[in-house]
Amino acid sequence: MATTGAKQSSASLYVGDLSPEVTETTLFELFNQVGPVASIRVCRDTYRPNRSLGYAYVNFHNAAHADKALDTLNNTNIAGKPCRIMWSQRDPALRKSGVGNIFIKNLHTSIGIKELNDTFSQFGDILSCKIALNENGISKGFGFVHFQREADAADAISKQNKELFKGQEVFVGHFVPKKERNKMKDSSWTNVYIKNLTPDIDEETLKQKFSEYGTTLSVAVVPRDPTGFGFVNFESHEAAVNAVKALHKTIWNGKEIWCGRHQKKTEREAENRRRSQIMKMQRNSRTQGTNLYIKNLDDDIDDIRLASAFEGFGTIKSSKIMVNEKGLSRGFGFISFSNPDEARHAIETMNGHPLPGFAKPLYVALHEPKEIRRQKLVQHFARKSNQMNPIYPFFGGSGVQPPYVYSQSVPRKVTWAPPSYTGQYPVQVPMGPQGGGKYPNNRTSNQPPRPKNSNAPKKNTTADDPHSVLTTVMSVPEDQRKLFLGEQLYPIIHKLQPTLAGKITGMLLDSGWTVEALTSLISNSVLLKEKVNEAKEVLERAQKSGELAEARQ
């Protein structure tokens, strides 16, 4: 098989089309067979850190192993799905330009990615190859091949377009981005959709009415009781446009018909979402500064009692108590005033005060859209975590603790697990997304055995003698000291927090502490326990931040 990509100096690969259950451990076991892996990162949802986005990055120590992995592991079945591997391209402009990208349709459903790749690799180096699948994993009959060079893509189009591929004539052409395809559809459509047809309108009647505006190629009516719908396909775009302009919302047999461009289901759903978002923005702009959110409401309060409690502040346009599926109050609701001044007066007066006859102090504030609330909560918990947790300063603005691997050579954020120290080159073994599991004592296939006369420190360092521990640590080469310290800290932390030991150890190593400070944790069990508890709180708070951000939906 021809090479699937040009030789590159980079050692970083993109791995896509992954199942949600694929973790760093899964990928490490696969890619480490090719050569030593420096780091792995499975990308996850910012707000739901346990949810995979379906792609990952794998970094090797040298480009030759990355190239071999690309050539031998591409389209390998991982957890029931063939993966798609390509060189990691950090310039988004190159990825999105579409240069060298071709589109193939009318493919036989039995054709897989490997077969497609083998067919087109004869024309040049392929960066990426993909076949679109439905929810059942069956081919939709079209796919994409991205060549490194535009000339290779043009050559493939000229030689493969309208050729037979497994008995079917395929179309091969340049890939056209969705926005441009939509523009082309808007300026070239010929198929008209008509609804609200009465039962007595058949295909012949429909053809007679629409033929006045141009030549029709086909007409179809789908009868339904009491109304039906139909389609008319014109020979020209101009005729279709004229027919829609003339017949839309006209009265046929006492009913107003609807007439417009025929759209696929996905187009209609996208259009409905866009229209819904526009209406929502318009509604928010109209009610900006007038709509109040009220919580800590007693269960006995209904819409009428809520409105009567706030009617003294101005004209109330609407009041609503939110209820669950059983009709019981969820403890919060909304009130909309006629102008912002009335709403502001209600906030100043009622916030922090109970309703007459009730004990709970209310929380009253301006209602904010869900996305704004989500962003504010994430930022709030991120700031709070940084202030309360000096051992983990990089927790940052995302509000979600990323899986982490401590790596001297390639500082990639992937799950950290302490390597087995050998006195040779450090080997890093990525663990699952929770950072849990047993400590990897067994050597990997790429890890050289410990030399008998090695000067490397042994694992049975006594934690009771701080000076002895520090002396031993300082005897390790400087670039391997934190790796050795991680190996010493991990089993101690594992006894305190078995499921979070990997993450907490990584947090401590990346906290910016000096080697001396980290060494003191080994011999000071009280201080170590304190820092482990702090780290645990940060992790738990980070995992809950996505749920907290949706608490007011």
C-alpha cells in the first residue's frame, strides 16, 4: 500500500472517529506497539469532563514511529469503530481551506475506509480519508479523501470521476464547503414543495396549475386525510421561483396552500433552529432588564400568589412558578415587569427578604440566558479553586481539571500515571480518564531491564528519614527527579485516595513546588494528607462544575 502521508518532522498524530469509551489507556496499548509514546490526550467536553469528543492526539518521541503508526494503524478498529489517523495540523487555516480535498459519492455500502484509501493512494500522499456512516455504522454512500497536494486531487478527479467502483458509477469532485453548497442551492433549486392540498387535487390538477410558469419534469402528490402535500420539479430555476411567488398562500378549493423550495429534513431542522434562536434573541432583547428570576420559594406559592406579592412594584406582564413532572413547585419562578425601573425596585426591596407569612429569604435577580449563566459559573468556580488551592495554580479559566501527564520532553495534557524508574530513559504509562487503577509496577515491552550494577536509587527508600530521602532524590539526574518523586508519592497517596491517586500525584508534581518541598511530603504524613484533601476538593468541585452550570436551566 502506498504511503498515506508525506514524511514529516512532527511526531504528533491526530486520531479521530473514536468511540466515547476509548481512553488514553486504550490508545497507549495500541500505539505503544509501534514505538515509545511520549504522551496521549483524549479531548473531552469542557463542561462534562467525562464525555469524550471523539478525537485524540498521540505524541511519539520520534517522527519515524509516528509515520509508521500512520501507515500501519490507520483505519484500525478501536472499540468497534475504525479510527482515522492523520498528521496533527496546528494551522486551522490549512485544515479549513479545503485545498486538496475531494468528495466521492454513490459508493457501494460495502466499501470501507481502507478500500477507499487503497484506491486513491495511487494518485499521491493522503492526509485523511473518511466515509460517512449512519447511526448504525453503515455507509451513507459518500466519503472524502484529502490529498497533501492540490495537483494530486485534480489528477484523482480526472481519472476516477464516473468510473465504476464495485459495479457502481461514482462521482468524484472537489469538496465544496457547506456554506458554499447552501449558496449554490439557493441559486439553482428547481423542486417545489406544496402543502395543505385538499383530497380532490391529484397530480394532473397540480401539473396544470404549475405548468403555467414553466416546463415541469415531474409531479407527485401524497394524499393525506384531510390534507395532502406534493412536489413539482421544474426544468429551470427561474420557473420554480416564479411559481412560488405566484402561488404561495393562494386559496385552492377554500384552503390556503403553502408553497416553497423543497428542503431535506436536516435543512429544515437547521432552519427551525436558526429561526428559534433569532426569536429567542429578540425575546431576550425585549425583556432585557424586566424579567426577574426568583428562588427559595415555598412549595405553597403558585403563579397568582407570586404575582400578588410583587404587584406593588409595578405592572406585571407575566408570572410563572416552575414545576416538575408531577406538578409540584421546583422552588423558583419568573416575573416580568413592564419596564426596567419597576424590576430594579423589586430587586432592591425583595432580595434577601421573605414573602409575608413565609420564613425563607428570597433570592431575586435579573434573569440571564443559560449560556451567560454557564460562563459566569465556570469562571466563578475557576477563580475560587485557584484561591483555595495553592498546590494547583494552573487550574485556569476553563473550570475543569484536565487529565494530565507529567512529561519532560512533550508537555502534553494527558492522564498522568507514575512511571517505573529504571535509571534509563523515563517511560510514561497513561492511565484512564479518572486517573485511577493500580500502580503500574510491571515494565512495558519498551522498557529496558534495570542494570545489575546501576547507580539508580532503589524503591525501598525509608520515608522516616527526610535527610536520607532528599539525599537519594538528589542523586537522581535532575531531569528525572520529579519522575522518581512521583514513583515514591504515588503508593502513599494511593492508600489515602485510591481512585484519584494518579491525578493528585500529577497535580503535586506540576504545582511548581521545589524538589525539597515535594520530598518533605514523603516524610510528613500530616502535611501530605492535608494537600491530598485539598486536591480532592478541587477535583470534585471541577467535576461538578458542569452540573452546577446547568442547575438553573
